[in-house]
Amino acid sequence: MEDLAKITDEQIVSRFNATEDPAVFAEIYRRYHAQLYSAAYKRCSSTDAAEEIVQDLFIKLWKNRSNIKITSSLSGYLFTTIRNMVLNHIQKEAVRKKIQWLSGFEKADYDNSTEESVLVKDLNHHIDSKLSTLPDKCRSVFELSRKHHKSNKQIASELGISEKTVENHITRAIRFLRVSLQFLLIPLLYIFFHKLR
């Protein structure tokens, strides 16, 4: 049996593009897992997130192996992919934290006559209004995830869909809200700094 550890990255890419040999995939994993994890961790500063992102990369690489054709260097392809996945993760986390922050304000014990209370209610009303324009299934999945704190597996079981479909719905909703929340930055900063006074 050929020792794949002794062949070059260029030969590995050629084998990967031409075959669906699990041994070739395993060799790519052996060579690059640690490096990709390190690159992901430097950007997101979370061991759990970094490991999850790297595992997702390799899962997608294997599942889509018949459609992926690496035309650049192997390292260039993998590090470009991991960078994009980390950036996507960071963007999702930013939106999630914004939503959690607003939810926290919603639960706060405000005097109904205060300006903050009125502004927070307006912001939450806007978010709910935007969510109502999403397709029913997408909105239901997002609310079960973010408002009822259910896992993707629980949502999939409850709605009779796959976990991948759940993930796709959440991603779609987050992208939609990311655009909608952009103009809320000024009022959010107002609330934040006003409460520091």
C-alpha cells in the first residue's frame, strides 16, 4: 500500500480531484487539521467554535467531494475556506448577541415613562415586524431557536425536518436580520451609553 504521507500536496490534490478515495481525505485531515484549528482559534478565540468550524470544513469537503475541484494549492484552498467560515461565524455571533441584548432590555424593569423603555419597545417592535415578513417555516425555526432556546435537533424533531434544513433556515433569518439591524446601531449605542451615565 502506498504511503500517502510521502507524496506532495500537489499529488494529493490530483488524487482528490480524480478519485473519492477515503485515504486521500484522511491524509488531508492529518496534514492540515492542527494548522486549520490554530488559524480558526486566532480569529474567533474560542476552542469550541474553532473545533466546530474545522470539523464543518472537513465534513463539507467530504460530502461535496464529487463537486469540489481544487485548482489552487491545497493549503491555499483550505485556509481561504477556513477564513471565510470563521468570518461567517463571527457575523452570526454578532447578530445573535444583538438579539440577546435586546431581549435583555425587554425583560428589564423599566419605568414605562422613561425614554429608554419607549426606545427599546420600538426596537423590539421593529425586529418582530421584520421577522413576520419571513416565510412561516423560517420564522418558526428561528423563534424556536432564539426565543425558546431549543437545539437544532429538537427543532428538527418537532417540525419534522432535517437538522441541515434547520441550520439553513436560521442562517437565512440571521442574514436577513443583519441587514435590517444595521440602521439600529445609533439607537442601540444611545441606550448603552445612556445606561452608563
